[in-house]
Amino acid sequence: MTVSSFKVLLVGEASVGKSSLIRRLLLDEFDEQYQATVGVDLSAAVIDINEDEQVILTLVDLGGQKDFTDLRTYYYKDAHYSVLVYDIANHQSYDSLQSWYEGMQMALQRHEHDALPGILVGNKADLDSQREVSPDKAREYAKSLGWDYMETSAKTGKNVQDTFTRIANELIG
């Protein structure tokens, strides 16, 4: 069996659901109580591509507080992929994406690292009735980065496994 390993960053504002996406992927659980990630959390997810191939994703959950810029910068180096996450029911979290993206690009340049491939994820799709960001607007932004766009719900599990399977396939492809 072939096993490949990659480091994947999850980046975005506090409370957009980065940790909840990881919890849903790894444990198939959702915790209604918000617990901020302080600094960085690391997890490993095993994605079965087929019977002969597995991908291990080291998921780097970067806390959304601006206080941890130096710590985040350290984890950007040697990364293979970026997941930029926002909350579809919180326009401010969408508006901050460019700042998160630019901060990541500057850190990568300091480490003499090429730009990362990535995906834009609109989380909390279960809150569609409270939506503040249209899928078309998000898709257009993702396209401007050369990335794909997915909507997920860590609460219901919608598209969570599919998103990380897509990432794994893109990384080995």
C-alpha cells in the first residue's frame, strides 16, 4: 500500500468552524459549545483513496485570533495545502479572507516557500436561511485565487468528508 503524507493548514477568523470541521472529519461529532483554539492544534486524518493508497493529512488548525501571528507563521512553512474557511452567515468573516490570504502569502515568501494550492470553504451551510454571502460571490473569489470552492456544515456533516477527500486527491494528483 502506498501512503503519502501532507501538511494542510486551516485558516480563517475565530468561530468560523475550523475546529468543528476537523472534529466532524475525525470523530463524526459536533460540539454545540464554542471553544476557541488558542494558538495551534494539530490532528492527523487518514483518507483512503482506494484499496492501494492512503493519504495522511496533518491538519494544522490555526487559531483565528490575531494575537498568534508569529506562531501561525511558523506553521506555514513546509505546508502543502491551505483551507481558507469562513462562515456563510457572517459577512465579516468573508471580508477578512483577503487579509488572511495575504498574511499567509507574506509568511510563505519569508520562508522562501511557493504559494500554496488551496480551497475556499464556506462553513455553516446549515444556516442557509441566515446566509450573508452568496455562493456565487465566494466562488468568484476562490476562482480569483485559482482555487475550488465548497460549502460545508460541520454541524450536519454536509460535504466535510468530500472536501478533505478532494484535498487528498488533489495533493496526490
